[in-house]
Amino acid sequence: MASVILHRSHKKRIEQGHPWVYKSEIASVEGELEAGQLVDVLNHQKRYLGTGYYNPASQITVRIVSYHQLEVMDQDFFVERFRNCLQHRERFIKGESAYRLVYGEADFLPGLIVDRFNDILVVQLLTLGMDGCRKAIVDALVEVMQPQGIYERSDVSVRELEGLEQLKGPVYGECPRYVTVKENGLSIRVDIVEGQKTGYFFDQRENRASIEPLMTGWGAKSGISLQEIDQDGTIEQLPVNKSGSVVSFPYWDGATVLECFSHTGSFTLHACKYGAKKVTCLDISEHAIESAQENVKLNGFEDRVEFVVDDAFKYLRTQVKGVEERSKRAVVSGAKAKVDTSKPMTSGGGRTWDVVILDPPAFAKTKHAVPGASRGYKDINLHGMKLVNEGGYLVTASCSYHMRPELFLQTIQEAAADAGKILRLIEWRAAGKDHPQILGVDEGHYLKFAIFEVRSK
């Protein structure tokens, strides 16, 4: 077995469980080495640290797959790893047949992603080392999972950093374009061919469920209360409005909700399931909104959801301008000045919601992009919290690894100061249980999810 020997001064990440060896950390190479082959990683004293696959074309030159000497990544190797992956998901994602089955480094298989959509598997081979094992990977997945089909979505630019071309298409069995899966009791139609990444984002499963307490308890703000009413000689507790009329709408106690960056509308679906009165589902992509519409229809929520195709930044700013214009008109009218309120507001906005949900794509894909990403996160959160009704909730997330948790919170705090808001942190979460994290591998700690109560100063 060939070896790479690390510099004496290399950081002790590898000894602490981090699987990446950077080119700059390698002092020398012993033996004949070819790209993609397995290699032992030794410290400067030639003490064994692990075995990984080698790619001199990548800045991450070695990715460790084992902490015991390993000669080959064959079908038996992958079968054992996949069985461990399946055991973890069956323990923690009970009753579900759709989840992330293999999560790269966190499942000791760096460069490999596998998502399960019932009987269909979607794979991403992100590195040269994993690409060279594609037959063993497919054969092992068939042995462990017995899928109907396996579809490859290796159409990602990160492969080019490994000297690989982007690939996409079926690699086993029959793969329909659309697969309907269940999440938290909801039906979701996934486009495995044209959907983002592998077609669906499983990492927010538990976070979507966490919005349940926010969706009811709003009727009193509209002047609706439960009262005892005589219904043909039977006393019943019924919702009654300020005028004394019984309210027949079943979701009278529900929240009004805005979901931005909706993708397939997953937060919209959960909001409706948990009792929301009305949801505005927004995305810049027509394809995404079409997917969301299909999912809303699939679950029977059409009467409570409106869809908007627009840029979220532009939409939020427009609504805030409307709120500010309406506020100014109210102040002027209260001063009994001459104001023609029959004229429509120039901004065209002015809506507010009980709950605003912001789940954008990654704004910072590199370390150098962090300053611009911070401005972007501040912008959407500042405008988003301005549109939350007093005492309502801002639900906000970031999937940018380079946007560290402390910076994310600092950015939101700065936005709150500029907006004149006080935020109470109600919940702080990360990715779900099918996205485990290796302690010491900070790159796996990418998702930040927070729920804030929003109040004015």
C-alpha cells in the first residue's frame, strides 16, 4: 500500500476524526500512486492515521474512508457501510420510507450521497474515488435495498474540481421521473430528474414539523372567541366574531403565513396541515411553484394557498414599502390633513403575516462570498421581520456552511436593530437525524434554523 506522509506542522484535524487531507498538508509520498486508488495516511513519525482514496488533481487530495487498513472498496465494503446507514435511519426515522440514506463524510463514505424515495434511490458520486467505485456502489445498493430503480444526479459542478464531467441518468432498473413520498404524514411529489440536487431536501424534516405550535391561536386577534351557543336545544362551544355571528370557516384560529423560497412548498404543506388560515407560497422559479401547486393539490389544501412567482428580495421590499406608505397615510389622516385616501398606494404592497418563513438557498458557497451573503441574509431577514404582525414569528434558515452560526445570529440581530424590532429566540435547530454530524467536521454543520418571536420596540 502506498502512503502519504504529513508535515510535522499539520493541524491535528485528522487525529480528531476529520476525513480530509489537503494537498498543502502532505510532505511526501511513498510508493506508486494513481488517482483514485487507496492510500495510507501517516503522520510525520509514520504512525498510521487512516486509509483514504487519492486524487492529486483535488485540493482535498485524500479523503479517509477507514481508520483500519483497507485494501479495496469493493461490493462487500459498501454492503457493510450501507447496512449501517440503513440501521441508523430505521432507528431514528421511524415509519418513513423517504430520507437521506447516505450522507457522505458523516456516514464514513466521503463523496457519496444517496437519497431514498420509497423504492427509488437517487445517487450522487461527487469525487473521483467514489466515481471509480460506481459498479460496486450500485451492486451493493441493490443487494441491501432491493430498489425498483437507481437514478444518478451527479450533475453538480463540484465534480469538475475532481476532474470529472457532470453525469445524469438511470443506472439501474426503472426510474419514473416523479415519485410521491410521505413526510410527517404529508404527500409530496418529487421530481428526481429536474428537481434541485437529488429532487428534495430531507434535512429540514424535523424543522418543518417544529412550526406546528405557530399555526394556531390567532383567532382572538381577529376578535373571535369560543362561546356557548344553543344549537337546536344543544349547547355547543362555537367560534363567534365581534358582531356575534358564528364563524363557519374551520381555520378561523389559524395563522396567515408567508413562505419565501418555497421550492416544492414543503413548509406551506406543513403550515396547512397544522391549521394555517391562509398561506402565500413564493418562489422565483415557475417550475418550483408548479411543483408546489401539485403538492398542495395532492394534500387537498388548494382553498388556503395562493402562489406567487417573484424574486423574494423584490417581493419583501415591495410589501415593506406598502406597509410604510400605509402607516404614513394613517398618521396624516389622523392629523386631519387633506389626504385623498381613495387613490391606491403607489407601492402596490402593504401586506403582513402572522408567520414569515425564509428558507433560501446557500448565499455563501465559498469563504470569499461571506460578506455578500451576510448582506443578503440581513436584507431578507430585515424585510421579513418588518412584515410579521406584532407578536408573530419569523422562521429563518441558512444552509451556507461558511455562514457560521454566530455570524448568522449576529446578522439577524443587526437586522432587528435596524428594523426597530426585539426578537425572542424560541427554537434553534440544525439538520435532521438522517443528516448526522461527525464532531470535529465543521463542514457538516451547515444548516441553521431558528424561530423568533417578533415585537416592536
